[in-house]
Amino acid sequence: MFDLDKWKEIWATLRSNRLRTFLTAFGVFWGILMLMAMLGFGSAIQSGSQKQMKGMATNLLFVWGQQTTEAYDGLPPGRGVRFNTADIELLRRLPSIEYLAPRLQLGGWQNNFTVSHESKSGTFTVMADYPELKHIIAFEYAAGRFINERDIAESRKVVVIGKAVHEQLFEPNTDPIGKYIKISGVYFQVVGLTRTLRSGGQGDRDANTLFVPFTTLKAAFNIGDRVGFFALTAKKGTDGPELERTVREALMRHHRVSPTDDLAIGSFNMFVMFGKFQTFFLVLQIVSWVVGGATLLAGVIGVSNIMLITVKERTKEIGVRKALGASPLSIVAMVMKESIVLTAIAGLIGVAAGVGLLAATSAILEHVPDSPLGPPNVQLTTVLTAVAVLIGAGALAGVMPASHAASIKPIEALRAE
Amino acid sequence: MLRLSKVNKYYQVGTHSLHVLRDVDFEVTDGEFVAIMGASGSGKSTLLNILGILDDYDSGEYWLGETKISHLSESKAASYRNRFIGFVFQSFNLLPFKTALENVALPLYYQGITRRKRNQIAAQYLERVGLRDWADHLPSERSGGQKQRVAIARALIGKPRLILADEPTGALDSETSKQIMDLLSEIHRTGITVLVVTHDPEVAARTQRTIRLRDGKVVNPLEASASNPGMAAVVP
């Protein structure tokens, strides 16, 4: 199958028409490089955004109490809605909730507490949590574990600390597990060290947060039956917005809030946001492919264009070859083979350059903290498919000039002085 | 060797049909050296194209050896050209990006002969036309006479039975023309049939016989004999 002689013949022709060869090759090379750049940029935006979303359940719903704005059931407007432990039972009875994590921030929303270990101290966010939280915000554990059921049941004085807490309260390279830290005068034993999967502001917040068992916090700081807010996830296949409505209605009824008083209870869900993200990525991908595809198409048109010129330019050569006994098929094969070889080589060089470009971009982005762009990833198979399509399309586009070449009458060609 | 009987050829020019060859009748026997003469527009190029299976004719018969050449498929025609006919052109028609050796070897490429083998054979043929030392030169590096020698070597390499030369000396000075005609005569002496299309009486004089064309018709040999001393050998 491999015929060195034919390759030498192809090589000889390509080498003998350097400018033409270069121009064709460059068109293909550029097309592939641009396609890879486009796809790479798209994936950088996507992976950057996904990095922001990483570690968060996508079917997430937050619900918190605000103030009533309407008088209802004999109660005046301007009344604060405060969730309590009875709401936990209420929500646990709802069928479409997958995980329910009642949460409470010590000192209230955006209040930080002084935490100390030996001579070191710092101010951090202290959260009271249930074990279910780990299904809602995913952490990696650098050491130890998260709060478990026994911690809750026995109201143990244990704490899971973030990375920044560890760094500020402990000497470098100290294992914090088993050590005691003091939160607002109460000692807690460290059982876990988290490493957040989130980045940016949320990542910073995670690093500066301590988690204690919900029941412990209530007992230690005498908070009563308060619940700060709920984080919960919807069961797979349930309608997110529907769940949000159900949860809100249940809580409104329980807290004697007017059914029309939307401002009394605040909620935020990730379904809608996630849906928007999905749409955004889809659009981004479509745009990448459309623009990349157009570039590729331009490459193909370039190839066929140059091939057309090639055939015109080589009328005489083709005439001579035919006079010497070249069959029409061998002429078609000659033109096509040259174009395919050229396109393939240029395309693969383009792929190599594209891989280099993406690797370089990746390396640069690594040094940019909190870059909105993630590492650009382009599937090699996607690119190789693009090359294959390019070669195929180039060959296909070459069929017409090639068959035109084959139909050249030797006499006319030889007469063309 | 070859025989034409009542060959007619028309060209369509706009709505008019141009009758280029009219009942062309002649025969060339094996090993003959023949000139075809005629003014421009006499149809001699068309005749050469038909003889070289580069063009088809509309009516009549053309026999090349034992084969009737008529409405051949392109690939069949290509294979006949490759095996039976060697072409020599006025403008040499060498491929500019190939060396002398590669140009000479080209017909063997289309016979599927390996590169090494055909380069070997091509070297022998270059030797035969006295250009062994120029094997690696491109056509642009050589004189017209040398180019034509390369072209002749290329025409010979397929061991054709017929050489068709279209104004082989048209682009050469008289001294070089003489050398090329010497070479063609030498080829003729090896037993190959040679047909030369020319409008140069000196070239025609070096052949054994001249076929004259006027307005697409073969002129009666007796009428023409006076101007062609070579005729005496063939016409009783």
C-alpha cells in the first residue's frame, strides 16, 4: 500500500511550487489554529465559571426570614420573621426535599467572632450546622472530618475549621486535629480541616469559617430554638421553582404571614441561576463552533481556490502528462493526493501550534490569581475531527478542479503557449 | 503501420461547422520517415492530434497497427499513447520543475515502473542523445537544442513504434535544427516509424516522403512530387 515512489512524486510537485504550497498550507494552518483558539477561549470561560460554581450543589435553595410588609391575621406589618426548630420538622415533612441543612451564624448574618488558640487569635465566621451541609457545599478534608450525627445528638463541643483559620491560629505545619480552640470563651476541639473547592469570594469565606454542630452552638451560647436560614436541595427530577414555592408557602403559613407578602421571606435558588449558566455555556459553545466553523470553512474555500488556480496554472503540465500516457484517473488522483497531503500536514502543524498556544495560555493563567478564565481545554478528538473534516472538505472541494484537470484536452493544453 | 481512410473532422465554431479534414486518405508503412506539410490552417495539427490519439475524428477509419482507433475511452487512449507513440513538440513541453532525468523517465512512471528502474533506463536514453552529464539539470538551464534532445529521449523511452514530431525544429536555429533532424534520422534507422509535421521544406527534404495538406485535403502526390526530391524513393 505504501508506495514511496508516489510520495516522492507528490513531494517533488509540492516543493517545486513553493509559494503556492506555502499559501495553501498557511490557510489551513491558520484555520485550525483559529478554531483551536476559539474553542480554547470558550472552554476557558466555561471552566472559569464552573470553577466559581464548583463545590456547590446546583439544585440548591436558600430560604431566610425577613420582615413582614402586610398586616395579616391580626398581626402588624414590620414584624421580623424568625425561623425556629419547629420549621425544621415542618420542612422535613415535605416530600421533594433531598437534603435539608438548617444553619445559624453565630452573632447573625455577617457578624464575625473572635477565635483564639494559645496566644494567637483572629475574627472568623462561626456557623452552626447539621451534617447534611456536606451535601450542599462540598469540601475536601485536608485532615479529619465534618460534623456527624453523634456530634449533633450529643451536642459535642467539636469544630471544623477552614484553611485561613488554621493558618492564623496555628504555627505552620501544625496538625490542628485534637487541639482546642476558644470561640467566644468556650473551648472546642478541632476535628476537621476543610479545603474549599470554591474560588473567589466564596472560597475566601469558606476558608475563614468554623463549623460547629448546630445543637452545640445552641447549648453553648444559649440561642434558644432559632434557625438562621435553610439551605436545601431538591430531589432529582423535581421542579425547582415549584419546590421553592412549596417551601415558602409552608413557612409563611407557619409564621402567620400573608400569602401575598413576598418580602416577608427571602429565598434564592441556584436552579434558575444554574439554568442561566447552562444556557450561557450552550450559547458560548454554539458561537465558538459557528465562528470556528466559519474559519474552517474559509480554510476549505482557500484550499479549493488555490487548487483551482493550481489546475489552471498546470494546464500545460497536465496536458503533457496526458500526452505521455497519464490516465484521467491518475490526474485526478495526483491533484487530490497533493491537496490531501498538504492539508493534512498543515492541519497537523496547526494542531501542534494550537496545543502549544493553549498550553502557554494555561501556564500564564495559572499565575493569575482568581482569574475569571479557567484553563482552556480543547478535546484533542474534537480538533482531530476538525482536521479530518478539513482534509475531507479540502479533498471534496478539490474534486471539481481535479476533474476539470482530468478533462483538459492535451491538444489545447499543449497549444497554450 | 498506420492507415487513414476517408477521415473527416469538423469543428464547431459558433453556429458554423468548420470542415477541417476532408476525406483524408493515406498510409504509412512500418519504418517509414514521413513529413506532413501544409500551410497554417491546412489541418495538419488536427491530423497530428488524431494520429496521436489526442483527438477524435468524426467519420472514416484510423488504424494504428492492428488496432482501430475510434472513440476510445480516455484511459484507453492514454495507455495507447503511452505504449505506441512518442511525442516531440515544437516547444519541447518538458516539466520545468523536473530534472532532465526525471523528464525522460516520466512515461515509465505511467507504466508503473519503479523509480530506481526508470531512472536507470532514463540515464541510458540520455546517454543516447548525448546528454548523460546533464541528467540533474533543470530544463531552464539548457539550450533549445538540448531541451529538444531531452524531449526526444523522453519520446523514445517507452519504446514506441511511432514518433510524432510537431514542428520539432520550429524553435531552433538552422544549425541545431540540422542536429535534431540528424537525431530523428538516426532514430528512423533503428526501425521506428517517424512522422514529422513541418512547414519547413528543408526538414521535409530529409524525410523519405511528404504528405501535403491543403484546406483539409491530401494533395495528390503526383502534383506535389516536383517539390519533394525525397518522394522519388517511394512513388514509382
